[in-house]
Amino acid sequence: MSLIVETAIVREVDAETIISPKATGRLLLDSSDTGGALSTIRMTLTEGADGAVPHHHATSTELFYILEGKARILSGDQIVTLEQGDVAAVPPLTPHAFAAAPGHTADLLIVVAPGIQRFEYFRLLDRLRRGEATLEELLASQDLYDNHFLNSPAWTHDRQAS
């Protein structure tokens, strides 16, 4: 079990921010900041925007807390809409994904526990979006970042219907 042994503080003004046309990610605390206990980001999505494609983590639970707006969350084969103040915790090995609900924006606090070094993963996604990294690099990083991509017919159907 990982325990936080020192108070970890990140002020919003100091958080690294990754901006794309449809999402803003604020890298708050990485696993190395919390003694491996957790890692956390804040993700703000434009109306109906995808947040993460279906994937699972082998060792960590991922928690989604909706700060504002509405989000669609895949957990296994179930898809739910969460609203401001709602929370969902997805256990290890469970397929999951998230997106802003159709017609809505979403602002989410995402916590992964125990922590995974995730900041380099988000930087890799940003480089991929800008054409500075390849899909092969992303796929090769799945074990390193415990982010294993998978196919979800339920999620594909839900996103196509929106």
C-alpha cells in the first residue's frame, strides 16, 4: 500500500496545462508527487467532446468526479451520464472511457489510485495530436503507463448515436 508521507500541493496557476481544440488537461499530481498513492488531473471538455477512448488499468481504480456539466462514462458494458457533483469509481481491469455528454461540456477531476506516472502519457498524447509522435509509440507505451486500449462496441454505438 502506498501512503502519502508529505502534503502535496499544486496551485492551479502552477499546474502544467495541455490544450487541444476540444479539451484542456491540467496535470495536478503525478504518482511521484504522492509516494505512489494517487495521480490526478483535471480535464475540461468542450460540448460533446471525447475525453478518453476505451481502455483499462491493470492495477488502479479510476475515479471521475464531475465538477461542472455532464459526462458520459463507460464502465464495463454500462454507460451512464453523470452530472455536477456525481462521482464514479471504476475498478482495475474494467473497460472504461469518458466524454462530455451530447449537448454539454464537462469539467472532471480524475484520480487514479494507486498512482500511475501519467504526466508523460498525457504529454505523449499531446505530441501525437501535433504529429510529433506516432500511434506505434502510443501503443508501445501501454504497459509503461498501465493504459491498455480495447474495443467497446457499447461505447462505439453510444458515441455514434450522439
